[in-house]
Amino acid sequence: MQVELLEKIDFEEYENFINNNLQTIFYQSARHINFLEDLLDTTSNFFSIKENGQLKAVMPFFIKSSSHGKVINSLPFFGSYGGLVSENQHYGKKILEYFNEYVDDEDILSSIIISNPFFDNSIYDDCYNFNLKDEHLVQCITFELDEQFVNHKKIMSQFLKIKLMRIVF
């Protein structure tokens, strides 16, 4: 098992992995990452782990260079939730260890992870070399589940994830 830095990822494989993980949200989708690539005129990168040819963990991120240095952000754009998507803490720990080394080796000015609120974020406290932690409340909206939502596959998929995670509104 080895962490790889990918400048290109098989988005079909990535999307299958994301859709089968109950702790992911839209911001981590291939569609949103492609939107960010177009909007920011840059390419996405990924730290990933495969085992027996199967994706086990991934962390998408973007790098922007300035006259002051390079900045890594997973995922940029007004606080999009990013960070790890991992089958378990072991794989996530490996990616964060590699991420820390990458930040040091590449002389990165700043690295930013706005973590997914539905992911077990204790791993960042244990494995991510940060010097500032800023916590915010999650924005939440409520609405009635009517026919327009029931017939929308992606929305119903998110509701199923929420139900399986036992999140109560």
C-alpha cells in the first residue's frame, strides 16, 4: 500500500468510490472538482491509495502559485468542504502523513483543509501538521420533502446517506 500523487485521476473510478462512501458530500464530487478546475483555471491533484487495484482513500486538492509561494487547498472556493475520503482511519492516516511530507518537501507556504463535517475529523488532530484550527458551524436548511425531491436521484441518495448516518433534523 503506497500513497500516490496524481495529477490526473480516473473520474469514473473516483465518482464510484465517492458515491459508495457514506461520508461524502457534493463538494467532493467529480462534478464539483471539474467546476473548480474551470472556474479557477487550474488542475486538480489527488493523493490516493489503492490496494489490490481498488481505491481505498483519496484527498483532492488544488495548488496555486504566487510571488510569495505555493498554497494548497482542499477544496477551494468560499469554504467548500474537502479533505479525506477514506474507507478507514488507517488509509486516511497514511494520506495525511504523505501530505505533511509533501508540504515540507515542496516548501508550501500554506496548506488548507476545510474538512467535511460528516467525516470523523479527529484524524486531522492526530495526523495533520497544522498551526491554526478554525472551527465553524455547519450551515443547515430545512424543507419539506415533496415530489420534486423524491423524484431526484442525487437528492434522495443524500437523504439515504443522512438516514444511514442516523443524523436527525
